[in-house]
Amino acid sequence: VLHPYMYRQEVQAQDNKEASLKIQEMLPEGDIFLGHQTISGFIVDGLPTERFEEPVLDKEFLKERYKFSAIGHIHQPADTERYNMVLTGSVFTSEVNEYAKYLWTLDTNDYSFREIKIEQRQIIKLVDPIDPILELTPTNNIVKVEVTERKTNIEDLKKKLLRFDGSILVENYPNERASVTVQGDIN
């Protein structure tokens, strides 16, 4: 079963709880569920997925209905073997300090799965970096540099940031409005 992300408006629901139930009623039976929707019973950035402002499919429903489920939408991967499912996470880096990205393989004979770590560009955050830190940071990454001290030579720093695949420079001085400069390919 292949399930794309669905908004509550698509199932003409009054609220997200009703949408979740309607979406679950629409799902056909099958052995494997590949879905792009939030699943209940997980914590993302300290918030239970049940509190998300969107339709959330019930983890127990999926566990009972399918032999295996692979779920996208939540960007952080999670090994959920005891539920016979995997939260795949995203293969693209979109947040500072995301380090682990994976591809997943499924053995359809026994529904076991394994993760394969993939290399990706990271977004590394540096606050008021000194030259040795910049020199030790791998160039094949995106750096997000926050400057909080007025004494920093911004033009010099911009030149040093050109060695990276991409950079974001945030001037965030106390009691002043922040300024953001983007250089290079940050996609």
C-alpha cells in the first residue's frame, strides 16, 4: 500500500482527529505499508506526535493491519522494529546538526529490515568561530555562522566562508536586529 501525505481538507474532515480516522478507513489491506504521514506514539523535538497539528495515523492500527510499515514525513529516523515498522527519516539535511541519514532495505520473506548509512552534507553551526575551528571544519559542508561580537571583521569572515559548499552568516548582536547573509549552494 502506497500512501501519500494527506491533509484533513482532502478527506473533508472538521478536525485532524476526524481526518486521521477517515484516512485509516480509506487504507486498503496489504502486507506492506509505505506512507508519508505522522504516526502516533513518537517524540519529535520533545513534542509527542499526537500533539502535531495535522492528521496522525495510529501506530497500533498500522501494526495490526500490516506486516511491515515504512513511514516518511518525520525527518528523524527511528528504529521501531518492535512495532514492525521503521521511521525512515529524510535523506536530505534540513536542520543544523543532523548527522545520521539512512537508506533502508526490507527482506520481504521475513519482513526484517536493515539500515545503510549514507553520506550527506551537514549543516554545522558555529558561534563566533576562531580561525583554527574554521580550518578544521570540512569544506564539503554548509556552515551556519552566528556572529555576536561587533569586533569581528565581517568582510574577512565572508571570504573565509567561501571555501565551504555553502554558508549562512547571521549577525546577531545583543540588543540589535539580526542580519542574515547566504553564500553558495545551500540546497
